[in-house]
Amino acid sequence: MSITFKEVEHTYSENTPFSYHALKGIDLNIKTGSMTALIGHTGSGKSTLIQHINALLLPTAGEIKVDDILITATDKPETLKPLRKKAGLVFQFPEYQLFEETILKDIIFGPKNFGVNEEEAIEIAKETLELVGLDESYLEKSPFDLSGGQKRRVAIAGILAMNPDILILDEPTAGLDPQGAKEMLNLFQKINQQGKTVILVSHDMNQVLEYCDDVVVMNKGRVEKHVTVDELFRETEYLTSLSIDLPMITSFILELNANGYHIDPSLKDINQLIEEIGGQINE
């Protein structure tokens, strides 16, 4: 399920005194089956970019192609159903996605809208809710009585219930404790390993280093880099110049290297790091 941006521009409130040029000449191809991180400082265009993938926003100029569906400034797909089935988006603020009176109704809304009968949709709801770490006792609760972290889990369950080929996640672990965040990221990694394309917007470079294959760096509305994770975290000075915090293990490696070690900064496995340290001590 390929995603291609070609010369995409987006201006908010175009032709008004409040216009803001959010995306500038975006050329980007996100590989099918990859787990791609989208990073950059606040206001760099990350959230604007991902909302073009399922036509929540239309480009001011240029085009986006998701598989065989074309999105342009003037040609919104005649029906958004096939596109929304292909690409599921979980917003940074999950309360924007929750609208039904119970969690069950919220999760089954999507599958039923695509022709799944109610009995099957309920079974899907139970399975997806369990996947995100909530049990069946939540099904009859109101989503608006939940904590921020629980709302996020329910919003993710609602998207997973649609079984999309592309899963787009805007800061998906916000509001979760460290254990909850790890559980969710392991779930996204498992989904990716099943062949689905995952796009992860994140400020947490520890997550990017551990879970992602590729990284797109956004800066001032442009794609500044699109490289592998290993390539990015070898460019520590570049990341520092963007005021992006390095992963803890990368910072530790830089400290070691400043004291005479020679260890690859893109290394991500702690056991391998221990072996590297031991090997260089014994040299």
C-alpha cells in the first residue's frame, strides 16, 4: 500500500490575512510495509501532512496517491469510504474521534458502516479492545468517562476494528504510563510485522530508535530528510541542531565516545552495547 506525495503544498485560510503556508513542495514516498517515523519540532507540518493521507485535508497544490486513489486540490475522491478503509488515522487528541454514547457503539460504528453485521462487529470490538489492553467490562461505558490514556486506547481500537492497510498514529502514547506506552508500541510493531504500513508521529526518539525502520524529518513545512533510522542517529549533531532530544542510549554512547570509545551511535540494543564496551576494554 504505497503512499506518494508529489509537489504537495498546503496553505491554511488561503487568500485571507490569516493564511499560513504549512506544507511546501512535499515530495515523499512512504514504503509499503514500513514502520516510518515522522519527526520535527512543533509547527513543522507533521500533523498537516498526515491528514492529507486520508483526505481530511486537501492539498492547495500537488497530489497524493494512496495505492490507486488520487487526491488533488480539485479532485477529492468521489467517495471517501475506500480511502478511509485503507488508511486509519488516530489523532493526537482522541476525544476528537469519540462520539457515541458507549465504547461498544463507538468501535462498531466503522465496521457496520462497511457492511459488517452487528453480531460480527461486536466480536471485532471485543477483540480489538483486548488488543489495546482493555477488557469487555468497558464496552458499555461512556468513552467520555475515561482517562486520557484510556480514550486513546479506545480510539485506536476503533481504527483497528476497520482493519486498515495503513495505520497513522499522531503521538499515540501521549497520556500513557511507560508500561502502557511500551505495550501499545509492541502492538503497533506486531501490526507492522503482519505487513501493514505504520506511520508514527512522535517526539520520543527512544521510540523512533527502537521501533521504526525509516524516519522523515519535517522542518518549516518541508521534508528535510528521509533516511533509515540507523542513518539518522549517526547524525547526532544534525539532530541537536533541530533541538531534538537524542535517545538515552545514543546520549550514553556519545559520552562513551567522548571518553575514548568508538561505538556506532545508531546502536539500539543494550546487550550489544555491553558487548561493545567489554570488547573495547579488553583490547
